[in-house]
Amino acid sequence: MSEPAYIQDIGGYEGKTVTVQGWVADKTDKGKLQFLRVRDGTGVIQATLFQKAVPPEAFDLAKHVAQESSVVVTGEVRKEPRAPGGYELSVSDMHAVQLARGEFPITPKEHGIEFLMQNRHLWLRSSRQHAILRIRATIIRAIRNWLDDNGFLLVDTPILTPAAVEGTTTLFETDFYGEPAFLTQSGQLYNEANAMAFGKVYCFGPTFRAEKSKTRRHLSEFWMVEPEWAFGTLDDYMNVAEQMVSYVVQTVLQERATELKALERDTTFLEKIVPPFPRISYDEAVEIIRARGDANFKWGDDFGAPDETLISEQFDRPVFVHHYPTDMKAFYMAPDPIRPAVCLSADLLAPEGYGEVIGGGQRSDNLEYLEAQLLKHNLPRAPYEWYLDLRKYGSVPHCGFGLGVERTVAWICKLDHVRETIAFPRMLEKIMQ
């Protein structure tokens, strides 16, 4: 009798006969010897069939089976250093669950990105996409583990909201029983209410921005983790963020070495991601840009991708840029009490040209200031009355940040575009599946 086994655990079955259920990823015909590469979602194993060692129908199936046919393969697990994963299956029997109908659209030849995105549902089966999405899963688990282990409580926030968080021009509007509602840009405002109830909280879910941008860093739907906590300052936020990011990177290095190698990722850059991270002010960042890039860069302008790259190139690990001009940031950001023209905000720029992966800071706890900010930003008061209540009943200094999962995956994997960082990306004017 054979035992069912997952390929990721195959090393524990050496010398035993097991059954693997999966799909034919590739095959090599050597006449009386057939080599199949079988994947089951957890890994890939070489299945070797000798004509004399298997039933005739099993050998005939191996000889003619098409790529991505689903199969059940039984055999003895043997150590084989030349095989993928270091083990092979010496097959004693094999049968098909479903034979693929026609040639699989994605072959080893070069395909254009447009073709691959149109066939995203099939492209996910490739080894490269497996590596990326397994790393993504590890990143998400590491984020949750760090927050859970450091006293943060997961409190879910709404996806449908009545008002903007990050600006009214990037809202996706929908109908909510005859009233306008919007897909959330961030869970932050609700998280502030949660923090006033529970102290240290975080939310983790999809967010939406209707930015008409086609850059390699933008998606219309992306996932974000947003910690928020009471009695926290700008420095507290930067301390927490650098600890969490370092933990995430080191976890990926420890647990996903195989996947990083498959992506040909140079891990020497990632090994340097340990606290403390350098911290520079917006003023200092402007001077870097003026000295090394655009001599005419104006104070008060936002950084574009080339500017962020230029700044991050000066450091060997992520860098915080803090105290941005108040007018650049969202209405809720607390102004510096000594210099109100700048606010208690900071962005974390990833190295190697990957730009902002975290944005956050200290929120204003002043009722009158927020009331004035709503007027200044032409925001209606009614949808924010509940938010203003937080400043009426036990207001305290508090802070938080948002980390974009897709940008973080792109940086750690060193990908050219965020479209590969999620199974089914939502990009400008593209919903393919």
C-alpha cells in the first residue's frame, strides 16, 4: 500500500512507496525510459518510468501524456541529487485523472507580457509565479506574526465607506441602496477609532485607488496592512516599522531561500535589512535631489519615482524621509508644533529603486485643527462627524502607518512590475479575469 504524499514533504518518505497527485509540468522521452516532471502545487518532482517496471498502459500514458494533464503517480522515493528537489519517484504505476485537451498555451518559448497577462489563470502554474506568490504568502504571515506577537489586535475595517481618506480624486464610487458609497482607500480612519478602544490594532485587507497611472508601482486594487496605536509618536512609528520590516525580510531569507534562488535574487542586499534604518528630513532629501539630480527641484514638490530612487541610492537599506510639507499630506496629519509648515509624517523608501513601501506618521489629536482642515480641503463635515468625535472623548497622541504588500513583494523579489505580485492584478483599464 502506498501513502499519499505532498512533494514538499517528499524527503521524509525516502525508501517508501508513495502516491503523488498533480499535473505534468514537462516530460522527456528517452525511448524505453520516460522522465516526467510532476508538480502538485507544493513542489516539483521527477517521476522516472522504466518500460519493464510499469504496466503497459502506464508507460503508454507517460509516452503520450500532454503538458498539464492531471495524473496520479505511485512509486518509490529515491535520493537523486541531479533531480529537482534532490529526490525522484521510481514509478510503479500511473493513471490520468484528465488528459489536457490540446497544447498548453504557455510553453518554454518567450511570450510577451500582454499574452501572459491575458492567460494569467494559466501563467500562475509556472515556477516563477509559484516562487513569487509563495514569498508573498510568507511576507503576509510574517507581518501578521510580528504584529500579533507585539501586542497588536487585528480589527477588520470596512471596504465600503462614505468618504475619502487619501483624497477625493482617487475614489471608486458605487451605489449603496440609492446612496453613493466608495471602495476604501485605507482603513486608517476606522483604525483610529479602534485604537481608542483597544490601544494597539491593525487591519489587513484590500484597498482601492482610482489613479490613472500605468507605472510599474501602481495597481488599482492592492493589499495593505495598517497598524495604529494610541499614545504613539512619529518616532514610535518609525521604530515599529523598521522592526517589522526587518523581521519580514529576515523571515523570507530564512524560509524562502529556494524561491529567491529561482528568481535569481541577489540576497546580499536583503541581508543588510536590519535596524536601525537611516532617517533624513524632507529638507535633507531635497538637498540630495538638488545636488545629485534636479538642481531646480522646488521645496514643497512631491517626489517622483526618479527622485525616490536617487534618495534611496545613497543608503544600503530602507531610508525614512520625515517631516514632509504639511500641504502635501492628508488632512489628518499632525503639524509639527514648532514648525507647522511641515508635519509629523514619514515615508519609508525601499532600496534598489523600489520607492515608497510605507507611509504614515502621527495623527492630529486636535479637534479645532481637524475642523479647519476639513474646510481647507473642501471636505464635507457630515461624513466625518464620527471621526471628529474621537477628538472630543479622550483624545490622545496616536500614530500609525500603511505598508503596501505588492510593493513590498516587488522589492523583496526584485521584480520589474507589481503586476506579478498578486494572483490577479487589477490595473488601469484591465480586468482580464
